[in-house]
Amino acid sequence: MRLCVVPCGFQKIWDKNPHAGPTKARDAYIGNFARTCIKYAEKFYPDSYVILSAKHGFLYPDEVIPENYNVTFKDPKSKPISVEELRKQAEEKGLMKYNEIVVVAGSDYVNVVKEVFRGKKIVAPLKGRGGMFQMIAAMKQAINSGREL
């Protein structure tokens, strides 16, 4: 069984529409990279993907995010969720049942996921694909062709 983990994003719906109110995770992140990662997950893992938020942890696509925030794994001062808390969440949400974790994200997220899911097979299909624009292009090509990276 495979679980896909995609990143949240810096740009959120509240940046565009401050009155958006509570929003489902799949709709909250509006940046090009995050949107493309979510589209990729919805194409290839429609029933087995989560969004990893540095503030909220593992979010199912329909989980509601109450409001805007600015927390990142890149800045410890922003107080991102800890690996220990993520492990606890993964247990509570039944994510530990998966034996393969596909991380469709950049290296910061891959590294966090490796810590959380120690002992599991971790696959990072975007690794070595260059910068953000090259990764987006590769995901779009995969989506259009129907072939996973």
C-alpha cells in the first residue's frame, strides 16, 4: 500500500481572499507548485494522499484549515510541528499502515517524512529533477500522459 505526501504552500487562499474563512486543505494552498503537487496526488493517489503542513501536520484533503498562517520547516523560529508530533499524528490517522511513502515535494519535506516514517520505503520522484519549474513541468507531463514519475 502506498501513501502520497504533498507539501502545503506559502501562498494560501487568504492571501488572495482575506475573507475566505475556513477552507478545505485541498483548496487552501494556491501556489503553482503546491497546486500541481495536489493535482498529481489526486490523479495517481486519489484515495491515499495527505498534505503536509508545517503548522497543522498531516492533513487529509477535506480537512478544514481555520485561518491563514505562516509556518515553515525551513525556519525553526516559525515553530513548525515536531517530528514527534507528526509521528503521533501519523499513528492516530492510520498512516503507519502504508509500507511505501511517495513524497511529491522538495527535499525539506522529503527529509521530514523520512524522519517520521523510519523503516518504511520512501520514494521521492521529484529528486534530481532540477528546480521548481522543472518539477512542475515533470508533474504536468506525468498527469497529462497518465504515467507516474
